[in-house]
Amino acid sequence: MIRTEIGYTTIDKITVREKDLAKELLGQVDFVDMMMLAILGRMPDEREKKMINLILVTACDHGLTPSAMSARLTYLGAPEAMQAAVAAGLLGAGSVFLGTTQNAAELLINAARDLKDEDGDDAFVACARETIRHAREKKQPIYGVGHPIHIHGDPRIPTLAAVSRDNGCFGKHWRLMYAIERVFRDEMSKNLPMNAVGAIGSIIGDMGLDPLLARGFMLVGRAAGLIGHLYEERQNPIGQQLWDLVLEQDPRNEIPGKRRGAE
């Protein structure tokens, strides 16, 4: 028999994680409650709820990122299929953009496995050195540091750290991430401050959640932001300008002007 434990439907009832959708959930729980009930089979406590909301808000929008541009350009070609445009924006959530939160969480959780929250700073710095050395030997990136724009420090980090402290989610993974930043700066003379990816990876680790959820939460948050971009695209479109800019920069393009509807 093929079945799922998440939910099922009968002729007069919809059940999600053993709760009656109409009588026990609708009008009584918010989206984060419902999302976590579906994912983990339980409601989040207040601390978890605040932290998950923090991640969703962080992920929502960063301006004209590759995901937003992908969504807008897909909408330009298929305005009748908003879902395709949102999907296009999310499909690029990999090991370079957006999905790196999962990579950062995996890195920190694996590296901090033998550390304890009460360990001294020297233990965390030593672990950071070993983490960087191991990554270099394997020719793997260190996720969660550096930013192409916020070269003097990601402005989101102080708030993300403060909220984590206030909610008891500032432990060994946060401390290791700060130690990695410190080793790059003080011992290797590299300006690679922690970014939001590193912060969210730290949060996931200190919450004891599966790293996969780091990517999942980013996808949920970014989907909302992409809907915002598409709503704006319908009202004040810039997708055609983005495409025109590509044509203008292509030295092989010998036909001036716009090419709406042409490949």
C-alpha cells in the first residue's frame, strides 16, 4: 500500500499530520506552524518559531539577484505561467546561490562534532584552522564567508547573532563560524567576513535541525520574494530591458533595436 504520513483526504475530511485541517488548523495556526507541522510532524515552540521566521525574512529578497532575474526573464517569455517563473527563480538555488546555507550547515555540523559549547576560544580557533586546512586539501570552498558587495561586513550578521542569542540559539556552530572568520583575518590576512549564509548555517546547527532544512527554508522565503518581483514585473516591467542589455553587449548582434518574441 502506498501512503504518506503527512496527510490524506476522505469524502468529508482533510487530515494533515492527524489533525483535521478544517476544524483544528484553519484559522488557528499561522504559516510557520503549518509548515513545521507538515515537515516535522509537530508545531514549533516559540523559540524555534522566531528563528525560522528570522530565516524566512532573511531569504525573502536581495534585489536583482540571479534568482530574481531568472524569474523576470521567464515571465517575459511566458507571462501566462507565473508558476514557471517562480520555479525558474528557485531552480538556481545550488552551491553558489541561495542553496549554500545547506552547505554551510553541513560544514559546521561536521567540523564542530567534537566541540562543546563551553570549550574555550583556543579550541574553536584550532578547529577553524583544521577546517580551513582540510577544505584546501580537498579543494573545497569554505561556505559562509566573504561577500561581493558587503566587503566590510555583512550588515545582517549583528542582528542575526543578536536574535540567536536572545532565543538560546547561539552555540558552538556560531562560535566556530566566528573562529573561521578570525583565522582568515588574523592568520591569513584575508578579508572574508561572515555572511548571512554562514549565519544561517550556524543557526541551523545550533537548533539541531537537518541541514537540508537550511536550503528548504531559503526556498520558501525566496518564493515569496519572487512573487513580489513578478507582481512588480507585471506593473512596471524591466525584463525586456534586461534582455535588451544582453543584446547590446553582444558584439555579434548586428540588428539594432528590440526583438520582442524573437530568439
